[in-house]
Amino acid sequence: SKVAEHSLKLSLYPNPTLDVINISSTSTITDYNIYNMIGNKVMSTNVNASNAVVDMSTLTKGVYFVKVNQTGIITIKRIIKK
């Protein structure tokens, strides 16, 4: 699969967040995975829609990486949880 560090058609907000982030795209988001700083997967959700609301309220404060799959195009974004 192709790897794109910055997809033009994908936004994650707000960043930093206290609890919820929105993933918005002009194409279909197949799924997303969230990893902590040491690479452990802490969340994994199938979406199959052009946007998603991610509840990060149960996660501890820190930096996370959100790996978004848009039908084979992988984008990784850094999110700060306050």
C-alpha cells in the first residue's frame, strides 16, 4: 500500500484534544488505529464512511499516533491528548 505522511484530503481536529477528535475526509475512511508513543495499539475501529468521531477520553494524557486507512492509502497523524 502507498504511504503518505500528509494526505491532502484528511483532517484530524481538534489537536490537542481533551477527549474527542474528528477525522474528516473527502474519501472513504476504511478504518483507523491509534498507537501510543511506544507503539502499542490502544484503539482500532472500522469506519467505512468519510468521517468519524473518536472518543479518546479513556486514554491517558500524552502523544498518540493515529493511523488512518483510506482504502489502502495510509496516513499517520500525531495527536496530543491533554
